[in-house]
Amino acid sequence: MRWVRRFSKLFAVFAVALLLLVVTGASDRLVLYARILKLYTQTPDTRLAMPLEDVRKTAIADTWQAARGEGRKHEGQDIFATRGTPILSATSGYIYNIGENNLGGQTVSVIGKGGRVYYYAHLDSYARGIHIGDRVTTRTVLGYVGSTGNAQGTPPHLHFGIYTSSGAINPLPMLTDRLPPTATRQETRPRSQLINRKA
Ligand SMILES: [Zn+2]
């Protein structure tokens, strides 16, 4: 019965390895990697939901690639709002990173379709209970507007950036308002003018 002993030994090794994987959270990582691999096969989003619900796209001053000193260029857009305004994910995807760095302060990164990484920076605080690997939708709150990192001393704003495998791209053309559209100019014109336009 040597083979039984060998098999049970093999099984024990396998069980211990599996247990270690679960205990160390490595299995969660593996699941996340599998999900990320799937995202890479999908076409990137071309329309993004405004991360701050009540801000209109027209309110954003385009500062893409603006000089930021020391030869650095602005790799995103700044969206200004009151401190503590909730930041919603602009896309669906998974939380890729939660962490602090010198420039961005408190930041959250979400990985979306096509493997694009959406970067939210200068957060005053993180949404409670968010973890790396969590699934997010455009209704998920990631954190709250602040001025952490190199935004200290400036009016609170969200720095929003998008990173593709070939570098940063401008988020502004892709952003779409969450607010319902305001009455268009045509609707507010007198009726007579509308008739004239038709002619
Ligand atoms: Zn910025």
C-alpha cells in the first residue's frame, strides 16, 4: 500500500498549500488577476460618468497637459467642489489600488475595460469599507473631495486621470454629465423664430 501513503502525503501537501493560499489572501489576488485579465479583452469605455454628480462638464476648465513645474505636465483634469463631496466611480470595474503618494495624496485607482486605470486623487478621505478587488459601478462612492498631496493649500478638487498601457490620456472628451440636461437654447426661443428657422 505504498501508493496510498504517497497519495495521502501528496494530498496533505496540496491541502496545506491551499490553506496557505486562503490564509494569506493570495486566492483573492488570483481571483482579481483573473478578473483583470478578462477586462483586458474588453473594449475600453468611451463614455465616462462625471465622478462628481452635480458638476457639469462645461464647468471643467481644460488643464490637460498644462505645465505643472519641474518639467511636469498635468496628466488629468481637476474637478473643483466643496470638501467632502462624494466621488463616484466614472466606470464599472474593480478597485486596483488604495493608497497615499506625495503628489496625489490619498488616492483610489479603479481598473476598467481594456485594462485602463482610472485615478482619483487628493481625496479628503476614502469611502468606508472599500478594499482592493472590490467590484465597482458608476454608483459606487470611492471617497470624498479634498486637497491632500500636492493640492494642500489649494481649493479642494478631485484630480481625475486615465492611464492606458501607452500612457495618460485626456479624460475630458469622454466625460458625460450625470445631471439632466438644461433646456436647450432652441426650446427657449420664441415660436416664431423656430418657424423661421424651419423655412
Ligand atoms: Zn490635477
